[in-house]
Amino acid sequence: MARIRQQHPQNYTSTGNINTEFENILRYINSAEIGNKSVAELLDSIFDDGGDFDGVVQVRLDTTAGLQYRVGTYATDTEGWLSIADIADIRGAAGSDVGTINAPIFFNRQDVDLATGATDIAYNFEATTDSVVLYLNGILQAESTYTISSAANTITLSVAVGAGIKASVYSIRPSAISNYRRQDSTSVAGQVIVAFVHADTEQILVYRNGILQQTGGSNDFTSSSSTNTVTFNTALSANELISVLTIENTASVRVAGLMTEDKYTDANGFITYSKLALADGEIPVAKIATLASELADKAHISVSSSTPVGATDGALWLDTSAAAAELKFKESGAWYSTSPDTSLPVPTSTDALRYLRVNSSGSGFEIADLNLSSVVMKSSKGAANGVASLDATGVIPVGQLPVRYSAAMYPVYKSGAVANGDVHIMRLWKQILRIDGLSVRCEVGTCDVILTVEGSGAGSTYSVSSAGSNQTFGTVIQIDATTAGKSLDILVTNASSDCAGLQVSLSTATAII
């Protein structure tokens, strides 16, 4: 809609054309309005107050479309782009093919601390070119335990995680390595061999239940490209997850004019013999000129059943005169054995659990039975499961003697009426008394009794009646009065009004100190 017009065209009376001219100008200005914005408003959106250009212009490099631009404000990041140059025009001319170089297979690492119950992990990757490897707390996860979505940039776990779980995610670009493969399998009980097709030029990673294994006969596994197998050094249990990944193919490292050091040299930086092609006679003479003289200075070894003739000091002799050959060396004109064990007697199956000793003449060794009948180990004296020691007088110390007890019965009788309170039995001194039972009876009425030591209850409370009761203690009451006197009493409770004639007998044993 036009936002400018003549308000009073009839006021222009100097000439009849003025009104028409003004109307033409207004129509021109109105035709320049866009989006209900005047020319001034449109200019203000692309120029600042100083008249300098200040419009919204964006430029990007699209890996597919090439160099692009757009002017203005858009609702999304994908609208309004116009191409300046195709990607082929800005890459330059194609180069020459000099072979192949492997790129890193693992990249784009991301570590995430997962919340309890989480199932989704945010992760950006290219589905068309990348594979995803997931570790939880350093344990490789089977591909069947998660799904991936490049559209949503997420990894979704099949089972929610617990507390304290850290996820580590890697991208693997199979195009960076020749013939990348991954194989997940489940073992059966006792299985040691896992089939996996691979070449001797391929390096592999083997995981057992997500734990990276170490190759080698004395470690976790060995592999064979000739049989296409991975062999574990210990048998697998049932339902163990075995994951095998190829991570390098050395056959693809082929670069003309370049020598990749880790493929041509050993750990010390020296070129290996397998990488050398030397024709006969190509090693300089200067490198081997002293070889003959140096060999002449080295030790010589003779193999015979008789002493070598003309041998000098430093010479070696493998003496084959005995059943077991013996290596000897010559020093100061005499031959000395390098294996003293050859002079030892050869044990047989009948010598099991026997020992080696010097014979009675001191001239050699012999195998004999071990006789300890007259020997007592010093460490066994006075020890548990050992033997008793003796004091300076030849007597066994008191502390090593067993505790002995003398049994006795202590009867207590309170005639007449029995009321609640203490009934004194005895005061112990310089002895250890053990009580293992009691017999109680009232001539008339009922009451309850409990033994007390120094006023404190010991054992259980027992009911007393005219029927009588005999009790054997489950836990023996032991009173140690060796250093302080202690009073033994009976505490009567819940005595009936007619209770009379209390009879108590204690079954005891006194330790003999």
C-alpha cells in the first residue's frame, strides 16, 4: 500500500502541469516500496547512519555445492543460498596418484558422564562414511546393545545405565583402512578357538567381554592368518562376548618415493633385513675385513669323550664320556665343569620326598631319607601344637601346664520363711571357681532365684517350687578370685507369702593353681 500521496493537489495554481508532475513523482516513489516499507526504510536496513553499507550478507563453503552466498535474514540455515563457484572449480587440478596412505582409523572421540537412567548419548557423525564404537567405563559394547542415528545425532542404549557410568565414543571411517571389519560372537563353555578371516598383513584387536586382550603365547591369545583363527590361551566360559576388529592393513601402505618409518625400520630405527635387497658382493670389504681375525680370537669348543689335545686356556669341551654330556672350560691348564649339578646323583621315582646330603665320608653326595626322630625344632618349644619347654631346673613351667579342676558340691539351706533378698553362699579368695549347674527346691510355696557375683547377676533366673528343679548351665559361670576376693550369693525374687525352706545345691569345680 502506498504510504505517500498529494494532500491538496488543487492548491498548485501556477500552472496546470504542476499537479501532474507531483503525481508522477509520487507514483514513482510508491512503486519502489517493498513489503509495505518506504524507500527510506529499505535503505536504512542496508546502510548505517554514516551511509556505509551494513546489509546482512553471508558466505559459506558447502562441501558438495561449493562456494555460496545469501543476502538478508532467513528462518533456517538452509534457505536462500546462491552458488558462486562449484566445488570442482575451487579444488584445483587433480594431482597424480602416488599410492595410498592409511589415515587414523579411530577419531572424533567424545567422553560423556551419563546420568542415572540415561539411554541417549548426543554424538555427531556421518552415517554414510562412519561406523561407531561405544565403550562404557572402558568396556567395549556389542553393536547389538545400541542403535545409532545420524539424523538425530544420537546413540540410544538398549538398557538404561546406572550411576557413575562414563561413555566413550569413537568414529571409525572404514574408508581410511583397507577391508575394515568387526565381528561380535558369543562363546560356548570350553571354547578356545574363534574363527576370524584375516590376512597376515592385517593387525587385529581382540576384546573379551569388552576387555582388550594382549596377543602372545604367554599372554591372552594368538592369531593365525593361515587357519583364519584367534586362539585363546585359557578356555572361555559360556556366553562370553568376543569382539574382533581389524585396525590396520600393512599391505595398503604403498607410497612411491616415501618411506614410512614404522614399516621399514625396527624399534631401534634400523632398516630390517626383509626390506633390503643386496646382491652378492655388495657389502663393502671394509665392513668385514677383520672378521677372520676376530673369529680366531673367539673360544673354540671340542665335542668328544676324551680330553682335547693342544687346547689352550679359554677353550671349551663338551665331555660326552658320561650318560649326560658335561660342558667344561680350561683355565690354568686344568678343565673345570660349568655344570656342577652333573656330579649329583640322578633321582628316581623311589626317591620322592627324600633329600640330598653329603655322604659319611665327605667325598660326595647321596640321596637319603630324612630322619627327624631325635630332633625337636626350636621354634616348636612352648608353641601351639608344639612341645613344652623346660626351665633352668629341667621342670616344665607352670604356664605351660594344663588347668586342672577339683569337683565339689556346695549345698545351701535357708530354713523357715523365705523372703525376697540375698542369701549368702560364700566368699571366694585365691581360687577360680566354675559353676556348671544347680538344683533348687522350696519346701512350701514358690520363688525365683538367680546367682550373683559381687552383686551382679550371673546366668539365668530359675523358678523354684516344692517339685524341685535340676539345671545344667549351657554357659559355665566362672569366677576368678585369684587376685581379689568375690562374694557369691543367691538373689531371691517373687517369693510367695508362704514360701519356706529354700534348698540350693551348686555343682562346682575349683581350678588347681
